[in-house]
Amino acid sequence: MDFSLEPDQREIQSLTREFAEAEIEPYAAEWDRERRFPRDLYGKLAELGLMGACIPEEYGGAGADFLSYILVLEELSRADAGVGVTVAVHTSATTLPILAFGTEEQKSRFVPPLARGEQLGAFALTEPDSGSDAGSLRTSATPVAHGWTISGSKQWITNGSYAGTFLLFARTNPERLDARGVSAFILDAEHVRVTREEEKLGLNSSSTADLMLEGALVGHDRLLHEEARGFAVAMATLDGGRIGIAAQALGIAQAAYDAARSYALERRQFGRRIADFQAIQWKLADMATEIDAARLLVYRAAWRKENGLSHTEEGAKAKLYASETARRQTAEAIQIFGGYGYTKEFPVERYYRDAKITEIYEGTSEIQRLVIARSLLRLRQEAVAQG
């Protein structure tokens, strides 16, 4: 068992870290304060191949493995979690599912512009009345002579205001009100209307939009995978996407720890550095231990996906633990900073605000526990059946 990264993985990690330190970290507080989406940044990321890190070269990507892509998300999120989630949804939730489920024509048509960063991708599943219960969505796709007309609304769509390609889910069988009546479609920006850009607690450099579809006409070639099999596409996408969000949470937690450690070594009280006090030492020790544990879970899940192994349970564990670690450790970082941590003079309050959403989107912590428990119980039932 080898826990070291391959040379190519270390190279892409270093490349991303250097870029993030130069092009993201110095501006992250300003983007957060102004709620600004740094549109030009993604062109620079595309020039480095980071908008399609794990996409095969034949489709315009960098051809790196999935763990390398996870390293990219971790490093971007250390600098600004809003940038991290933008790239995560673009890649994990849009480009990769088209690559996995698309026809050769769809892959050749839609993947290269996404992988090259010419188009930004978005994943449109959530609706006002269907969050965790995604199978109850109401957006409808009605068959017509040359394709489908799609009508409905979507809520909290990451990249929604800036995306050019949408992976959108709609009900094609009105007689079924469960997940089996749902299909997946590839849409363009012209097919949707942005009705609101959400104001959020954190991730203020990312776009979160509500969308409206008003009889959008799309051809038969826009159906992804088979009709009424869209929910399978969504669940497979979330299996991999959770690993990306876990990497985002890991990056946030690491940034908070780095800031807290540096501050503890500089801040003096009672004539000593606060790092010399056992109370602070224990906090840092716990932070570092939990972050290391989260990293091992995240990297294991990424390794299993890259190697074609089952990763539903492993991805859920990684997201559950990494997201809760991020929330706990960003709070501890503020505690180490004391009053200064509660101000915008230092970045730890931003890390704290950014961390919370990782326990909610792409499956809440409660949903992750259900996914894990169902997997464990099924495995145990199989073991009992086999004697």
C-alpha cells in the first residue's frame, strides 16, 4: 500500500497551488465582499488545462486521472471555495456525465468546449419542491414532432447565470410521479431564463441561480442516455460529485488550519506565543488529525472511482466526514483567532461561512448517512445469504 502521490499528481497539485496563490488568494476577500463572479479567471484556468483536468485529451481535456482532478479542487478551494465549487460542478456534474452517458455525437459535440473552458457547465436537478427528494421533480418534457418541449423551474443552480451548457432533468412520463419518470437532457443557455441570482451566506464568488424554462424546444439529440433513465444519470453523477465536494471541504479546512497555525505562532499573550499554551496546541493537534483523516477518505474514494471500483459508500463517507470536519475546524480557527477571527480583517470568518454549505449541497449529511447505512446493510445481508 503506497500513500504517496505519483509525480504527475504532485506536478498538477503544485501547478494549481502556485496559480491559486498568485491569481485567486489575493482577490478572494474582494470577490466575497463584492459578491463578484470572477469570470476572466476561468479562461486562465482553461489555459492550464484545469477546466478539464480529468477529461481525456481526445475530447479537449488534460488527460489526468481523477485523483489529480481532486487535488486541483482541493487547492482551488484552499484559496477560494467559490472557485472550487464552480470548477467542481462544471467538471463532475456536467462534463463527466456527458462523457459517461452520451452518444459519440454528444461527446464530440458538447465535451470539448466544456473541457477547453469555452463553455461553463451547470447541473439543473433541484427545484423549489424537490431538494433531497429529487425524484419528485415537476419540470416536464413533452414529446413533439422534432424533439421535446421542456417547461418548469429550477432552483439553486450553481453556475446558472454564466453556464453555456446545462445538464437538466425533467419528467418525461407524467403518469409516474417518482424517479422512474425522469429523463436527462443537454440544454444550451438559450433554452433557460435566469430569474434570480441568489444571495448566500458564503461562496459569494460563485453563481447560484434560479432558472425558468418556458416551452424550450430541443431536438431528440438532446436526450442524454435513455428516456426515463435520467435519475440513474443523476445518482451516478452525485456519486462522483460528492467526492469533489469533499475535496472542496478539505481545502477549506486546510486553509483554516494553515491560518490558525500561523496566527498561533505570531500572536503573543501573557508574554508568550499562544502556540506555547497547551489549550491552543490541543486545538491544532485535533484540527490536523481530523484533516488528515478526511484527506485519506477523500483520496481513497477518488482512487476507487479512477480504478472503476464501487465508490458510492466511500464517496458518501468522504463527503460526510470532510464537510463536518470543515465546519468544525473553521469554527476552531475563529476560536484561535479570538475577536480578530470574527472580523473581516482575517479570512477565517469567510472559511467558516463557506464551509457550512458543504454539509448541504450534493446531498445533506443526513442523506450521506442514509447512503452509507443502506450500503452497509446490503453488504451484511449478502454476507448472511452467503453463509
